[in-house]
Amino acid sequence: MKTQSATQGSLGFLGSKPIRLELSDAHLSTDAGLLPIREFDEYFGFTRQFADALNSSRRDGSVLHSNQEIVRSRIYGILAEYEDQNDHGTLRHDPIFNIINNKPLDFELASQPTHSRFENSIDIPSLNRLRDVLIDQFISSFESSPDRITLDIDTFDDQTHGGQQLTFFHGFYDQYQYLPRVITCAENDMVIMCCLLFGTAKAFLAAADDLEYLVERLREAWPDVDIEFRADSGFAAPEMFDMCERLCLWYTIGYGMNPVLKAKSDSLLDEALAAYEDTDEPQRHFMYVDNYRSRSWEAPRLTIIKCEANRQGTNRRAVVTNRPGGLINPQGIYDEYVGRGESENRNKELKCGLHTDRLSDHRYMANLFRLYMHVESHNLLVRVRNEIVKPTWNPEPDLPEDALPVDARKRQENRRRREDPLGVGHPSTWRMLVIKVACEVVERARHIRVKLSSSWPWLNHYRAVVAATSQRLASARE
């Protein structure tokens, strides 16, 4: 797209040397950092597999923009913080997005109305296939069958504005909303399954069915894998316990304190409080109840209770588990359960980093499709950062990371984030250090030249990502 180069104004704060503001007729963009991610995408086949799963009711004779073009524009737009359809009114002229879609620089990509029609044309069979695409891409992310994987399930609120289908007012969150639910893997941070619940749904609605489908798919690929399942108390429903046991999963699920559990743990809480008053040191005491049975349960289950006392007061929490170590080391089982808090960072990345709260189509199915695109954008970034992550720094080389005390693990994670900002970086970090970089694009007959500023302070991070793409492609050819 050509622009006028006439003077657009001037600034005089330098006194004798005025600053002239002009437009350039060069092909310029602010998102050159998407290119090495696109190189990884070509190797992984992420957006291609995603687009191939889609049917569209758009008439073939009038289709100028393919499913793959629209999907790539949206997924890469989300990565670069262009989360709204309206943003593509401008991005359709962006040279980097043309390169991403393998189009000439003067080609006009899909407009906002085209994106809207496309999202509203996706049918239910396509959404079912996208569910399998996420699982297939997760399985392919492992070079060999893992011995053990950990599945974390969680929901997050997604405020809505307008008259979207199946949004309702939620009293606790004090807003109209959807309730997205995701299942993530603690070993590689990928989202394996997602769904979009109506605004006032219970968190565990149909979660047992989703878990059954996912576990069956995983065991088709990895028959001998051990699967651990973790969830908060919102999923402490009888059908969830029953499904975990029927599927032979190791599970640890939060459970709300009730009068029975409080009565059983009162003496332990008193001990923790007395110890805190004597030492002025925070106290965490643990116990287990191996014969606790709720009225809705068919059999008793092992329940671990934590009693805590510190300057904020006292606190009691319980988890239900079938892990045999709970009888020997209840604190270890509970601390391992607390590790599921890391999965909440996936929710933060989706909601805040990738703006999954922009589910603003009217139709529910269109918004579910949007959720899938945000999840795919997240998974693509996760795969890229897992390719360039540095080895974890361990302050206790004689101990595995999982065996470290909680405080030591926190210190290790903080140092890791300083030393490896991309390997563990959230989307906002990737935008600042890699994605958001200005460039000039020059197209020749035999090549395309992308010119970056040599004074860009984060050029070393960009080079590291480009080098990782070259290394991955070179190893694939061997």
C-alpha cells in the first residue's frame, strides 16, 4: 500500500532544528517478531491442521480468502495483541501479515466483515474436530511416550458485554459472563481441551465426560502412561471421583471444609496456633482421615487436611486423594497438589495475555470457535518457548526439582524467569522482547528482505529465536 510522503507536521521543541513529520511509502510493520514464530508453525503444522479441520458455509464461488488465511490472520493477530475483528481492517494491509499468509505485499487480506461471516459459519462437526486437533497436537509435542503426565482442570470468568447467547449474570463475580474451562498439562503447559460453559454453570458440568474422552485418547497413544489429575474444590462432585477411579487415575481434588472435617482437625489447628505463638514462625501442620465418607459417596476416601497459622490468622484446607503416599507423607501430597496453582498461570495467559475475554460474537458457537483460536494461539506460543527454553537452574543439584522445599522452588522459579525470560515468558513478555519490533519489508524477485533496527535493545532475543528455528529445521533434515 502506497502512502503520501508530504510533510504531515512539525515539532519545535529542539529550537533551531525543527522536526519534520512525514509519511513513508515503504512497506513498514511493527510485528516482525511474528516471522520466526511462523517458521516454527510451518514445521509444527499448527495453523494448517487447525484450518483443515474446519467446514464453512461460505459459498465456494464467492470465497476470496481461504480458511487458512483467515485462521492465520486471527491466531497471529491474537499473539500480537490484535484480539478484535476490527483490528483486521488495518492488518489486511500489513506486510508482515501478508508474508505470514504467503501473499504478495500489495494483496488485501480479509476484512473485518469477512472475519465475522467466517466465525459465524463454523458448524458443530468442525468444533468437534478442533477438539481432536488440540489433543493430537498435544500428543505430537512429546518426542516419545511419557511415563507420567499431570492434568489440571480449571475455569475462569469471562465478562461479556452485550447480548451474547448463553451469557448470564453471576452473583459471585457480579457480572454477565461466560465460564471457559480448560484442561492443561503441567509438564509442557499446553491446553489439551477447552469448552465454553454458560455464565452460571457449575464448574464440573460435563467435566467427567470430557475427562473420559481425553484419557481414552491419551491411552490410545500411550497405553502405559500414568495420569495424575488435579482440580480445586469446584470439581469435588461425586461423578468426578467416580470417573477418576473408573479410569484408574491418580487424583488429588480440593474439598471444602465442613463441620465433620473441622471437628476432626480442631486439635491439630490448636497445635499449629500454639506453635506459632511460641515461635512466631508460620506453622503448617498436616493430618489424614482415611475413613471419611460424604453422604453422596459410595465408599470412604482418603482426605488430607492442612492446618496453618501465621500472622494473617489461621487457615484450614482439605484435599481428597487416592495416592497411597498420603498415608505416609500427607504434607508431600498436599504440596504437590498446591503445584496446580501454576496451571492458573495458563488462565492468566489466556484471559489477560491473549485477551480471551473478547468473546463478543452474538452466537454461542461463534464464541466457542473464538475460544479455540485463542487456545491455539496460546499453544503455538507454548510450543515455541518450549523449543528455546534454557535448562532449569537447580540450587540443589543433588535433589530433583519436585523434592525441593516450597520456598526453594519459588526462589528457583524467580531466578529462572530472570535468566530465561523467553523460555518461561508470558505473551506480554514475548511481545516486548520479540514480537513488537518495527521493520521495513522489501520484496524482490527472488527474496523478501526484512530490515530491523541494529539499535533495537532486544535484538539478541530475536536472534536467539531465529537461531532456534534454524536448529530445529536442521535437525529435522538429518
